[in-house]
Amino acid sequence: MPPLADCRFFRFIIPNKENQIRLPVPFSNGVRDNMSNPVEVITTNDQSWSISWVVEEEHPHQIVFTGGWRAFYEHYHLRIGDSMLLSYHQPKFFYVAIHDTRYCEINYGRNLRNGSLPAIPAHGNYTVQFFAIIPVNDPDTLKLPLRFSREYGRSLPQPLTLTTPTGHRHRVGWNMQPNGRIVLHGGWDGVRARYGLRDEWLVLFRYHVVQNTMYVMFFNGHTMEINYLAHAGPGTDCTCITNPSAPRSRHIADGFRSTNPFFVSPIMHRLANRFLPNVPPLPRVCEDSPITITNERGAWTVRYTHYVGRTNGCFGIGWSALATACQLRHGHVCVFERLAPQEYRLHIY
């Protein structure tokens, strides 16, 4: 396994002692000598948890979360059958998205204290995330979760275009069963063959509602994401905290190496010299806070704004001065490397 700058994998809550989760063997073997203990687990509602880990004697090749896990488990009302998508950024950070037993992401409110909002919001500019498990001995079809199918099936284009991490687009037909479940068919067998997908592997879907586009990522038998950009074929795994859809942005994210978490943002908006949209939620930063951004040209204080109920925020006041000094223009790709909760280093490509 290559050095892990980033990687993403799923873990399911299964019955065992304390309902603990054991991290994948390939991941555990690759990071246990260098991973911080405790680690910082950051959820989609921007809450941070300090969780310690051990390597148990009866499971010598797997990391197990221990101290702090029970409080995390109870706070998010996890139950058997729920799953977690963990994005690791060495040596300390895990970003976590929690999915329910119906394979749909739970959209926790930023001010969550107890309970959760519905897994799929009713309106707004957002992304719906869910996954499906490739069935055994059925290479021609893939069933999507019933809840997503019923709530969004009538708005999906026919055929559906799936955009993969390599930037390739595949047109796949679908139909709706009498119970309302969407089933992918014509063209899905070609996707399986092209990407070497196997029975019981996972397919993660991200449906951008306003754009009406569907992005997919693939996870192998260890439930680890397959990075097709960095490697000629499936089998090894690393990724970025965000999921850039444009091929160039994805390529830059794949090649960027740091011990700090980072996100990638292309300069595409026509008003990007005035503000930067689609900035992801920043860990441990309030909805309206100053952020210090530095690079070789200087340092700037930029206002980060994130509205409750929205998926992403933006860089506003102060961004114009930065964009002018750095001569940002359409086509540039920015990598923001997190040095501290309110301090980022800017890399421009």
C-alpha cells in the first residue's frame, strides 16, 4: 500500500462489544505507526470529537476506536446497520458522513444537539448523497435506495449520466419498479466492466439537485475508495476531502500531498474576483468568521460566511484584495491547506 496522504472508506455499525467499528486492514496496516492518538473526528455538522484508538490482540491488523467512541455513538443515535463514510487526512483528522440503514446520508443540522434532520432535505441548493451495494450474480442492474428513488425519481433525466472520478461520463438507462425503486440497467454493465467492479463492492452517488447531475465513486471489497486517477487500475486508495468534479481539479487534488487537511476550489465563477463561492464547511469555524489566508505573495484576512441549511459557504469580504494580489483568473485552481482552524495556506495552479 502506498503512503496514505488521504483515503476514504466506509464502515458499518455491526453487533459487537460496544458496537465499535474496526478500520479496514489495509488502512490500519498503513497508518498505525504514524497516526495520531487520539484522532480528531469531524462530522458534517462541524462538530469535532477526540477519539482514541487501539490495536486489539485478537484483531492484530485492525485499528479500533475506543475512548470517546461511546459518546459519539450515543450523540448521533447510531444503530446497527448504519454506516459511516470516513475521509482520513494524516496524521490526525477524520471527516465523517453518517448514513442510515437505507443507505442515505443523514443531513445533520449545524446546531444539532439531539436527534437529526431528515436524511434528504426538502428544498434548497444542496447535494444528496447515498450509496448502493453491487448485487451478487447480477452484472446488468443496480438498485438505488428506495427513499431517494421516491423523492427524486421524477426529476431525473432519462438516460442518467454518471460522472466518474476520472471525469468520464456514462449514459445509463433506468426504470422504476412498481414500488417506486429506481433500477439502473442499459449501460450499467459497461460501467461495471470498464472500472472492474465486483459483486458486493459499493457505489457512492452524489446527486447535485440544482445541476441535476450525478457523480459516482467506487469502493472495493475492503470498503476503501478506488482512486483511478493515481493508479492504472483498481486496488489502491487515496482521495481529497472534497470531491472535485472537473478533471483538472481532481488531478491536482490527487497529486497534492500534505500532512494537513485541504480542499480544492477552481476559479470558474464570473465574479470570482469579488467572492469565492462553494467553499465547504470549515472545521471549527463559525458561520461568519475571519479566516487568514497566506501564500508567497502575502497574507489576507477574508470573511468566511456559511448559512445554516446550505451545503457550502463562501469567501466574501477581503477576497477581492487577495484575488487581485494573486492575479487569480478563470481557469486557475486553488488548493487551501488548513494550518489551524482559522488559518489556511493558498496554493495556486
